[in-house]
Amino acid sequence: MQRRNFLWYSSLFVAGCTAGVNPINSDSDKSQLTKPEKLKLAVTDVSGIEELQRDFEKFRAALEEVLGIKIEFFPVKNYTAAAPALQSGQVDIVFSGPSEYLVLASRAQAIPIVAIQRVNYHSIFVVRADSKIKSLSQLKGKTIAMRAVGSTSGHLAPTKLLIDAGLDPNTDVKILMLKDQGVQALKKGEVDAWATASDRYKNILESEGLSEKDFTVIVTSPLLPNDLFVANNKLAPDFITDMRSQMLKHQDKLIQSILTAKANQKYQRSKLVAANDADYNMIREVYQKIGQGNFIS
């Protein structure tokens, strides 16, 4: 999922959370809850109802059938707005990217349901084919194009690779957030390297009329943390457990429904797996090391 303007929205988010925080119900309170009559579903990087219907209507209908509960869309203005919506009980299920999950977990105590594991979800560093740069350590003093602040594959994971290579991302390199125009900046020599997602790389080159032979991938990250579905912590624990079981059991139906939308083709050959909070520690580590840990604490 795309990550947009994480730090810019953070102040808005904190203000919303301060105004709308509800305490978490105790286990005894939750155990008294019954199966809800309906559920509200939000997708963190899809802001309008028309976009939700275009990209997730088939999934909404499939999930409604799998769970046997009426499901309605709940549009959120931006992904940070999903946290106050969870806290206030306006939304029950959120489909979230890895970065957003950390905000939802820390600020709204969202409960992971299941994750969707992509088969080719890595960050890569790309240089021009004629570049003398062969390793990340050679990027010291250089300029790097990344996608957007808060993007898992286009900011956080590449930053983790730089840190692991012994570079300080705040002082040793210059980072420019150029969205998909990073490849053109690299081609023109305006930057020395470009960090992007492996499953976007060929698509971006094709859309820009460029060839892979003009570039070299110098490093590929391990498989990145998954996008995931999270639940409002006010839902009954046994209901969340049952929901998780049903989604895993009927995952072929659910994934096929997601793939009916053109925007969701990155989930080709994906599968649903149990969501593990520890899988997102890499992102937590990066935020701490770049001095932004307060946004997810």
C-alpha cells in the first residue's frame, strides 16, 4: 500500500487522538459482547467512497459472505484518521500497510487479524548501468531518490539497509522524496541512486519508456513486512478469533476478490497468513534511529 505524508499528518493525528481517545474495554467487558450485526471497513490509503467501491467492492461482498455479517465501507480522509475512527468505534476493520499498522497499534491498540503476504515485496537500490557504485557503503556523500516519507518499500526499508551498511541516513546521504520520478532523476544524473519496491520496478520503467539494461540493482532487501487487516479492540476476542479463522479458511475467495481491481494487482500470488506484531519491529527500529519514534509510541 502507498504511504503518504506520514510526518505531515502526524500532528493532525495526535490532535485527533487526544480529542477522541476511549479506554480499552477489559476482557470481562468484551466477553459480554455478541456477534455484531454489521461491521464497518476502512482501507487506509483509499480516501473516498468511490475509490473504495472501485477497488474493494468485490472484496467487501466476499468478506460479507465469508463472515455472514453485513459489511459497510467507512472512508477515511487519510490513513492517520483510521486510528481515531477505531478508538471511537466508528470503524471495526481496517486494511492497513505496515507503517500505518504501527500507528494503529500504538495509538488505537488495534488487534492484528490476518496479513496478506506478497511474493515479491522487497526494497531495491538501483544505479545507472555505467555507475561505479557497487555497494551501499559507496553512497556516502551521495544523493538518493526515495518514494515518500513513511513508505515501507520506498523509505523505511531502504533506510534500514543504509543503517545496516554503516551509514547515517540523517548525515551521510542526501535523500530526496520524488515518488515515481526517482527513475527519471537517476537517468538524468540528478541523483546517484534510486530506492523503490521490487514489484514496482519493472512497471515504473515500462511506464516511463525505459529499459532495465540502463540500470543495475545493487542490493535487494529481505522480504518486507506484510499489509494486514486489523480489528477494533472493542470487538469480542472470540469473534476476532473466529473472524481470523474464517478469513484464513476462505482466503482463496478473498484474494481473488481483491484481484478483480486493477489497483490491487500487486497481490498476485499472495496468501493470507497469521499476523505477527513482531514482524513489524524492523519499521519500529527505523523510526527510532531516524529520531521519529514518538510517532509510533
